[in-house]
Amino acid sequence: MTNSQAPKKPESFLLHACCGPCSLEPVRLLREQGYEPVIYYANSNIAPEQEYHRRLDTLKSWAQEASVSVVEGPYDPQAWEEEVARPFETLHHSREERCRACYRLRFRQAAAYGKQEGFDLFGTTLSVSPYQYSAIIAQELEEAAATAGLQAAFEDYRPYYPEATRRAKEAGLYRQNYCGCRFSAQEAEEERRMRKAQRRAKKEAQRALGREAAEAELRKVQERRRERALYDEKQKRKHQILKELREQNRAKAHHD
């Protein structure tokens, strides 16, 4: 900051974005802070290509209504395959390592554009999602910014995820159900299968409990019926005995 009397021009802010819904709250918050961010869409990780364009179209549609500038970076899935997929496809590599490499590739591309165009600050919307690794995002953003001579402006936007989701639904924006890469698509599908299996198992358990309860109630009814039948038989024998005694008494009285 300077002590000049002339008003300082707001620093230019380049905001890497993964999609429209995740951009809603970061843009709102940055504007409240006095910035007018330019969104840079650098996401060669997204597959298939139709999904890439669907997310981009959603972002552009919202950005046009919100008067936000969007710049599309090169879409190079082959580079992503070479730098992220192949080195980290084996089982001994963790998901964190794979995601770190993915962040690095995209941030490096976005920061290079920021340097070329003379931006001051560099941030990302990736930290909106609670499914991402915020600490790793912050580290990789800082490194990419430093390499390009930009100032990293990381913010953990996860607390705003519910509001971003609400606004996206209200606006009718397309909301993807996986991060973007083919690995995350497979993982998301597996998680959906597991949740479906869990729901099915829960319903079956509830049905089993219902059957057990019904069977227990049936056993109670049958036991009550058996007890009633025994009681009725006992009463019948009692009445028969009393009847026989009365007849014997009448016969004896008549004989006398």
C-alpha cells in the first residue's frame, strides 16, 4: 500500500475456476472485497470432452448474466494423461498425490496466463468443494503463483459450499456429480453403488425386522388361541362332570 493521495487502482485478480456452481460464492466474496475477478477455465482433467464443454457452457452462461469475464485455457487431455494419469495410475500412489499433480498442472497453466496478461493476484475456486484437498490446493497455488511472479490469494471457501449449492440449484445450473477426471468418475460411481447397496441392505433389514415382528405377533395370536382352546376344553369337561353329577343325584332321589 502507498500513502499517495491518488486512489489506488484495485489489483487485478485472476481466478482459476473448475465450473459455474463453484464460482458463485468466490466471485461474490471477491466483489465484496473490491475486486473484479477474471475467471480462467483451465481444466484439461475433465473427461469426456462433452463433459468439459457442458461445464464450460454452464460457466459462461452464468458469467454472462453476472457480468464476469471468462477466459478459456487450452484443453489438452493428452498432457493431463502424461503428467497426471500415467505417473499416478498404479495402486501404490494415493489419491492425494494424483490430485496434487492435477492441481499443479492446471495452476501452472493459469499462472502462466496471469503473468502474460499482467495480473497481480491469483486464486482458485477449487477450495469450495469439501471433496477437495484444501491444504494441498493452497500449497500448489502458492508455488504456481511464485513461479509466475504473482501473489497467491488462497481462501478456504468450503464454509460457503452449502450456499453455493443452494444458489446453483435456484439458478438451475448444471451440477456435476464427480470431480472431472476419469478416476473421479469411477470413484464416484463406485461410491454411488456402495450407497445404493447400503440403502438396499437397510431396507432388507427393515423388512426382515418387519417379518420378525409379524411372525412374533402371529405366534402370540396362536398362543392365545391355544390357551383359549385349552380353557374352553377345560370348561367343557367341567360342565360335563357337573351335568353327570346332577343326573346321578336326580337318579338317586328318584330311587329313594
